[in-house]
Amino acid sequence: MQESDIRERVRAEMSPERFSHTEGVVQVAGELAKKFGEDEHRARTAAWIHDIAREWPNEQQQQYAEKIEIPSGFALIPVLLHGPIAAHLAAEWFGISDQEIHNAIRYHTTGRIGMSNLEMIVCLADAIEPGRHYPGVDRIRELAEKDLVRALAESFDSTISYLLERHQPIFPLTVMARNDFWDQIQMSQSREETE
Ligand code: DGI
Ligand code: FE
Ligand code: FE
């Protein structure tokens, strides 16, 4: 299936605002893929699809989620369901069987331990596309110029702070992903020091 077919199907599932967010994510995901030596087409494909179910009514998301495999605990926080649903739709609607694309879509909201570069690229592009405005976003954009892990570590800290401030539930996987990024940063720093 052509990228333009996916784009038009995605457009039909969401508001113009969400669609322009998606276009931003596609653009940035493509750029990051190029910079960090990943496949641009796979990054853009995952980005097109990542929020395809984001505006479905809760009821529809819950119903769809009952029919597919959802990672443990996701169902406790309804806003997390749209990733796994979209990963499933990638196969069902677009015939995409690439597991890395599925995972980049499935975990774009929560992250997880041991994310691949493609997963990190989609997750980061979602956080820094040009339509995003929140405190610290410019610093994360700068970090994204040279260090995926560092940019994501800061991005997850920002998401977690945001949720804490609003007394929202924080999904354990989000915290574990955040810890994993900072762990990787510390390890590479101590490696540099012993060299
Ligand atoms: O779908 P988007 O709005 O483009 O962005 P997203 O999929 O990264 O995040 C969707 C929402 O989920 C956003 O408002 C932040 C929120 N979120 C992310 N991680 C968690 C979370 N909400 C809760 N309650 N817990 C989390 O761990
Ligand atoms: Fe999302
Ligand atoms: Fe998004």
C-alpha cells in the first residue's frame, strides 16, 4: 500500500488538528531516521498510523481492545489503549506485518525498556513535532539533533512531571522506560570516564 493511501485513511479517522499533528510527526520521524541511520519509510509509516485510533470514542477503543492483545496493565489507563489498537490496525487495515513498525506504534505513548532506534524515533518525533508547545520542548528539540537517548530521557521526565503535577496515574512502564534511558546515559558517561 502506498504512503498516500495510508495518509488518506488516517485523515478520515481524525480531526484536522490531530491530522496536522500527525503530519508533523511524520516529517520529524523521517528526519530523525535519516540522521540516525534508520529506514525513513518505516519511520514515516509508523508515524502516519501512530494516533489513528486516538479520537475514537472510549467505548469503541475498549471494545476493540477486548478483541486484541493488549500489553499488561494498558487497559487501566484508557489513554494508553490507542497505541496497541493502532499497531493492530496497521496489520488489519494496511497489511503491514513488520513487527518493528508495530512496536513503534504500540509503545509510542509509554515507551518500554530496551526500545529499538525506530521505536525511539517515533516516540521522540511525537513529543517534538513543530505543533508541540510545552515547557522545555526546545531543549528536547536541541538534544534530538545529536542524542536520541538523552532527548527521550528528558522527554519522559517532562511527561512524568506533567502527570505528577496533575495527580494523574503514571503507568509503571513509562517510569521503567525513563529509568532505562537515564541508566544508559550513566553507563556511557562512566565508560567515557574510564577511557
Ligand atoms: O497521542 P498524543 O497526544 O499525540 O501523545 P501520546 O500518545 O504520547 O500521549 C497521550 C496522552 O497520554 C498524553 O496526554 C500524555 C498521556 N500519558 C503518557 N504516559 C502516561 C500518560 N497518561 C497517564 N495517565 N499515564 C502515563 O504513564
Ligand atoms: Fe498518541
Ligand atoms: Fe501523537
